[in-house]
Amino acid sequence: MTFGEVVHYVTQPTGWPEPVRGIASLLSPFHCPDSPNNDSEHLPSALSSTFLQSLVPHQALASDSYTAKDFQVLIQSTAAGLSALAELPHYGGERSTVPHWSQLFHSLSNTLSPDVMILEDASFIMPRAQNVASQPLNLIDGRATLLAAHAIFSAPRTHSDTSRTSSRNEKDEDESMHSADSDSSDGSVESLDLPLQAHMLSGRGRRLSAVVPVLLVADSHNIVPLMCSTLYQRRVWGIRQPVVGLCCSSTGTIATAIFGWLDPDQSEEGHMPAAHLALAADIGLDSRMGVFDFTDTCSAINLAQFILGLRTHFEDIKGSMSIEAVDSLTPLHWRSDLPDFETQSGGPLDERVAFWTHQVHVETSSSEASSSSSPDTPPLLSDTALVSYETMSSPLLATIVEDEQVHGANIRVPQDTRAINVKGRGPQTSSSKRSSKRTSPGPRSLSEFRTSTSSRAPSPYPNSQFAALSDTGLDDSMTLSNWLFERNAFTVGRIPVRSEELAKKTGINTMVELYDHMTAFTWSDGIKTILSNVKVDRFVSGIRTDLCTMNGGPNCQSTPNDVPSLEDVEFISSKFSVLLHAVTNARQCDDIAKLQGANEADRRHEWDALLLNFFQPAPSQWDVLLERQLNLARNPAADDTSFASRAIKVTEEYQDFCIEQRRCVPLTRETAGSWEQAAAAENQAMQFSYDIMHRLLMGNFAEVIADHSSKDPVTGKCDAILVVPCSGVATMTLQRISSVEEKDTFLKSFMLVQGPKPDKPDTSTGETPHQIETPDGHPRKTTSSRSLQLHNPFLHHPDRHQVTQTQEAIPSRDAPCDEPSQQNLLLPVLLAEYKKKDESAISTSMNQMKTYLVSAVTFLSKLGIVDKPVFGLIVNGTLGAVTMAWMRNKQIYVMERNIRYYDIRDPFQALQFVSILPRLARHGLDLCRLLEKQLAIIDVKELQSRPWSKLAQRQEDKRLAAAQQTRSEEAVAQDRGSDGAEPERI
């Protein structure tokens, strides 16, 4: 399927087609000396050089414009980071390069205009196909990696004033802006009176803004439809300027410039005007032809200067936007999600409308039958319905073609569970329904229930949906509290206890001390001097000045030993510009979120950039894996026939612990938040005891455990995981396993970190979903006050009286995918879960993090590593809370209350956060050394006999069910044989 695009391949810098020759003149390179080795020592001389004469010299730089020299450090850091990334092993899947170059794009785009709006991972409406009849009804949305755009916002004034929108940076107008899809808008804010054809971003409901992209960045699957949609949208607005796009692979380092324009005259009725796209025909690296490599410093400089040169282009488009122009132009029906009744043939208008409605109803009904939940937006782009690139299939176009991406498993929830989840309540298990009807319950063995449950083979919950369920404690339903309880895990606060017995048994005091040491930071004159003298980009120098000129400097701890080591400060200072750019971009994303709304990707790339740049276990080595599947921990309670007999004792001991922690919190104004959380935890622990006693009285303990085990999530996709590889450990372990098949089976169920999983075909269309993620379709649920106290780490800040600023005041390289087993065994150090700024999503991210931490700690324990913590990062917009978990005496503790969090809009808090990462790296190396000592005593046969993961447990259940089925069939056959025998005659 094509969109009628006409592709023009350009072979010479002077050969760009006339409609885009002016904008293509910006590709004239910034002078760089030849440097075969791409030595960074040549960078200063290169950046001090002057521009070569442009092909069209009228594009002069304004006196107040930025040049590539003002982004020197970030450009160099991006090139070095991507070059180092290419040398690292893949560990099951190619590493994403987007967090590296996305930060560069974001920072450069910030200079285009004071009004620029930058959107990441934005969903856009696909254009109509050239042959409308061939376009599937579910081919509606595409994904743009990054858009630099201008927007017109509605405001509480007359319609005629709407077009004269002022800068979005004015505070009084910011407060009146609303998300384009908001349903909670004030009635005084009028919707923009524009046809849907004037919008290209996905969304429903009232339209309070109109966004017109200026710079488009997307992968090879999306760049063509993205540029076509933008061209058609501009025709609706009467904007004649060409479209500028950059095709960048999500796992590669090559960026290819593409310029687009439409035929000047409207095509014949019923057909779309032809979209023309121009790009280089040669795959050779040549900045003059718009082919750039991020890993080549000179090439990256030229790319930066090209983007910076789009400032005039941005202002021209901004000046051309007019609502009156939209009203005066002939309608252009270009959107794939809207029918064009005027151009459909056959029958009167009312018959055509009825026929189209019937088509939509049939398509929707068939898709709903196989869908686990109703999507917030129309279905996403599918691989088999991608743009046909016959016209772009030249062998010279290899620079913008990337490998097919693989995604997480698509596990569907049972139909009855879905119906209950929509209401935001935990599902009522079949066991609880049956138990309510029994008058004289008789206990049954755990193995009996496990076998009967396995024979039904219910589908497990996807981890993200499971984490979104309401947590009603230890009742019979599927809850996170039950998941933790059945794995001998409980949540605790960052509160040391006075009881020596409890401190020794749980290790709480030692772990609180370790956490405080890991997160401690003391501002000093020495740090101030180093950061003041380090070279940073001019674009972010003002933020550095604000940080280093604070009166007296903040002091979060009074112990001089808490000052970061000189080695850590020097390391941070070497990448200080990266930190400052992350702060700038985080602030800009926050401003946009107030106007347009935000998604996860708008924030995650800044957090990713900090993790990627500041976590380095050893020189020239950092191991941050993004969006990886993790094996989750098995349910040991389902294997333990004695679990019910000691359940009451376990909950009572936890209750005593919570009481002790609450008693150890002084009730003062400064500690009121911590005391309230400790009191809520105490009440929850008491409820746990009541829930377990009720379950024992009902006599259905084993049945409930078996039901939970059959529905437990098997894997979860972690947004980021910081690991330390132990070279040779996996190889040494595998040498003790003889069979190749046994090795593969063992590794799949034993390793914590898994490679990306391919999507399963959509049963409604037979196609594989194209997108990595779909919008979160989880139902909103009412959160109790207890849940707010226990599951929101951002509710109370333990160091609030010491924080200096309030929140509101802070304004491809192609390589084969290798499996982890073939390289290293990966030890987890920190796991991250990102969510956009949304209070309703905090408990979900906290729940997901608990499953990750418990699984990581369980994995380490099987390697003989206990009493050592694994850390977690829970992100809510620009806020990131650091949590931790550990195992002591076969009990797992997750520290989730009274923990520290950081706002990366504040440069000091961002500095505090990144200072943790070098310490975490050293902690990871300690884990690696400890594992090397454990190798001699690790019993591989024991690990094989009962692996720790839920995947292994599911496989065991299937084998158990199959064996039972075989025995049943044999028994039936034997009975039939006996019945068929002739009776003995007397």
C-alpha cells in the first residue's frame, strides 16, 4: 500500500529539486578538518572554524542565534557514547540508541523558537492510502520519534482572539491552557473551531490546541506516512513551506534528511495531491547530501548546525498559521480515520453512510472479540499493513532501513477477569465463589489443588495489568499483597528500630545505614569549584551558574564523610553538560505537559540519558539495558504444603515489626509524614492477620494459593535495568550441563534478564502489531487513603525541610543478537519503572517495581548472594524515588516508605541523583566479586531441579497436568476394557 508519494533521489549537492532547494542549502557543512580517527582533540579547532559559503547565501545567522559550538560538549558526548555503545554486547537484543541522540535533538530543537513544542513518541494520524479501498480500517495511527512543532492554543476569550496566541512562556496563559484531550477542562475555555483535517496528532474529545510539526524525526517505518500527513495538514492550513524530516533508526546511528512538498495545484476530485519526497541517492556519509552519522564528530556537528539553521524556517511556518486561512480553503479529506463520503461511489449519501457504519461495526465487533481491553486510541499500525516502499526500494537507500523490531509477549487476560477489571476491582476468584457456598468446608491438599488448577491452564496476568489491580490486602482475590506474601516478602519503611532482636533478624538497621550512605550528598566548596571550572555548553551555562551561586549552598547531611569522593566528582564533571541538558529538557517537557499533556517517552529519555552516562562499573563500560523482559519469581507457597500452618505466625511477626517501626518515629512536625506512613503500615499489617485467619477458618487456603499461582504473571517488561556482567560465570556454569537442550531450557527459566520477545499475531487481523507499546488501557481506580500513604513515595519527602527549591518554583550498526548465556551472567543493581506525571499511575509503578525487586533478590539468592540489596527507581514525570530490597533469613524486605526522591528539573537534585550512580556501580562490582567466590559451591543440579522463576513453575505445572491427563485416560481405558469383558458363567 502506498500514499501516492513520488520519490526524487538526489545525486549532487546542487541537484535538489527546486521546491526544496532553499531549505536544502542549510546542509552546507560546518568546516571540520579531516580526521580519520575522529579524535576528540580536534574538536575545539573544528568548532572555532567558520562556516563554508552556503549554496544559497541568503540564509544568514542571526546575531543572537546559537551555533554548533554552543553544543560542543553534548555533541562530543553523544558521539562518544554511541561509539562505545556499539562495542557492547547486545544481551539478547540490539540496544536502543534513541536516548543518546534524542537528547541532542531535543536540546537543539529548543533553540528554534521560544514557542517551540517538542513531543517524543507522538502518535499521529496516518494519511489515506492512494487506493482507499485497500486501506484497512485499523490502519490509523503511526509513531513519530520526535516532533518539534508550533501550536495554537485556545484561551478563555473570543474566537477571533484565538489566532493571536502569545508566547506559551507567559505564566498567566500557561495556567489557562489545557491538554488537547482533556475532559476536565473549565467551561470558560472554548474549543478551537477547526475541522479534524487541521489536526494530525491522535486524540479524542475537545480540541483545545492545534499542533503543526516543523521538524519530523521517525524511523523508516513511519517517516513516509508522517511526512505525507504533515504535508496534507499544511495544505489545510495554507502553509506552503516544505516539510523537513530526519529518518533515524532506533538502534542505529545514521540520520538521513528528507524534504517534502505537494503539487501546487489540487488534484482531481476524489484523489489526494501527490506528495513529493527528496533524499540522497548515495549511502555514502556526506553532510551536503543530508546523510549524517552521530558517531562521527564532524558529521554530528554538521547535523547540529543544520537543525540550528531551521530557526527562520520555523518562524516562517509560525507566521503562516491562521485559523482564518483554514476556514477559507477548500476541504482536503486526507485523514485515514475519517470517511470521505463525497468521494465514495455508488448510491445516495444516506446509503453510503449506512454502509460505512455497518463496515465499522463489523470490523469493531470482530476486533473486540479478541481484545483484552478497549484501547484509549484507535488500533496502532501493523507490520503487514506498512507503507509499501517499492518506490523507495533502491539499494542505495540502505541507510534508512532498520531491522524489524521485536516486542514483548502479548498475553491475554481471561474474559471473565477483563469484565471485572474494567470496574477497577480485583477479580473475584472462582475459589472465593465456591467457598461462600460451602457449609462444612473440608481441607484439601495443596498438590491436589495445584494439579486440578493446572489442568485448566488459566492464562496468567500480564504484569502491567496485574500491577494495576486494586490491592485489597490478603483476601482471596488476586492482589499485590498476596503476591508478596506468597513469596515471603513484605514492605518496610526507611526507619531503624531499637529492638536488637528485630534489627538482627531483619537486617533493617544495616540496610537503612547502607541506603543512607548510598544516597547521601553534602554540598561543599570543593564540589562547587570543580563544577564552576568545568567546560559546559553555552546553551546550559545559565543553569550551571544558578547551581554554583546558591548562597551558602545546600547541605543535606552534616557528616563530612558523606561528601562524594573526588573521583566521583571529577567523573560527574566530565559529563556535566549532559546533566544540565537533561534538566533543561525536563523543564521544557513539564511546560508542554501543562499545555498539551504528556506521555511516558516525554520524560523517560532524560532519565535514560542520566543512567546511560553516569552508571559506569568500570572505565569505558556501562551496562544499562532498556525495555527488557525479566523473569518473575515463582510462587513458593504453591510448592509448600506447610505454608498454611505458619501463615498466622508470619503475619503476626510482620505486625510486630510494623508496630516497632511506628514507635521509633518521633511525632514532630518534621516527621509527621513518616509517622502517618508507619501508622498506616501498622494498620495494614493488622488487617493482614485478620485476612489470613478468615481464610484458614473458611478452609480454602490451599485452593486460594493454587488459584493465585495459576494466574501469577510470568514475566514483566522493565523500562531500564542497570546490570554488572560477570565474565565467564555463565560459561563455567554451563560446562556442568552436558545436554544442549538442557542448557537452553535451564537458561531460559533461570536467567533474570531475557531478550526481547516477538509479538504474537493479532487474532483479529492476522497481523503483528508494529508498535513497541500501546497506550495504557488500564482502568482508573479509586485509591484508598491507606493506599495513598503506603504506595506513594512522593507524598512525603524525608528531607523536605532541607530541599533548597520547591517543585512549583522550578520552572545502526547491524550485528547478530546474542543471548546472555553466550557472554556474561548479568547481576541486577538497579531497576527502573517510568510513568508520566499522573498520581493514579504511582501505585501501578510501585507494584511493578515490587515484582521486579523481589524477583531480582530471589535470583541473587539462588546464586548464594543474600543480605545484599538491589535498588529500584520509580519515576513519576520528573520525580524519581529510589527504593531497595534485600533477603535476610529467607525473608524478603522491600523498602518503599520514607525513601528519598529527586526532581530532575532542579539541577541540584539532579546532581544528587547522578552522584548515586557511581556508588551503585561499585556496589555491582562487589556483587560480582562475591559471586566469583560462590562459584565453587554452586550446585547446578539443585538449580536445575527447581529453578526460581515463575516460567519454570508454569512449565512444571504443565508437565504435571499432562501426566495427570495421561493417567486419567489410561484409567478410563482400563475401565472400559473391564466393562467390555464377558461375565463368568456358572
